[in-house]
Amino acid sequence: MDSAIGIQYDGLFPEHVEKTLPPLYSNENKTPKDTMVQVKFFNAGGVGTWYATEYDTKSKMFFGWVDLGSPELGYFSLEELQGYTGPLGLGIERDILFSPRPLSEIKVMYD
């Protein structure tokens, strides 16, 4: 546990976080204001931020806002996030201080 903030890191994508994400296509007819981003992943050693709004447990695919230098909505896989190791030996992390918020708030940061 990090005594400074009182939060324990419990892995990239623990079950309690997985349960917060609706299935793929659940937000298909919603506006960005009505679509909630539930989890944020980031590259600890470089470029890359992923904001997940939906998840499929069978295919282990997410849908959400992806910024790899040119931000856009798209799909990304848990296996790719878990398997990445950067040049400094760092991988992808989950932002444990991130609070769920509407996708519209995330998109505004990239305008």
C-alpha cells in the first residue's frame, strides 16, 4: 500500500474494475456526455493512453478513447496492454487515481 495516498495497486485489470465496464456496443446510441469512461491505462515509459468505456470478457477487447499520438475512438485488447514492455522495461499501468467521468470530458482535453 502506498502510505502517502492510502491506495493499494492491485494489478492492471482486477475483477472489481472489470465489473464496472458494460459489454461492447452498450454505449452505441449514447452521446459522449452520456458515455462513462470507467478506467484509464497509460504507458509508464512513453506515449500511449487508453480510456475504456466498454469491455468484452470473451474476446478481452475494450472500446474507448485511445491516444497513441493521434487520439480517436477505437478497440484495444487486454492482451496487448499486458504484453507490452517498453525500452526502459516499463509496461502499461492502470491509473489508480482515475475517477470515472463522461467521455465528453476526456475528449475536451484533446481539443
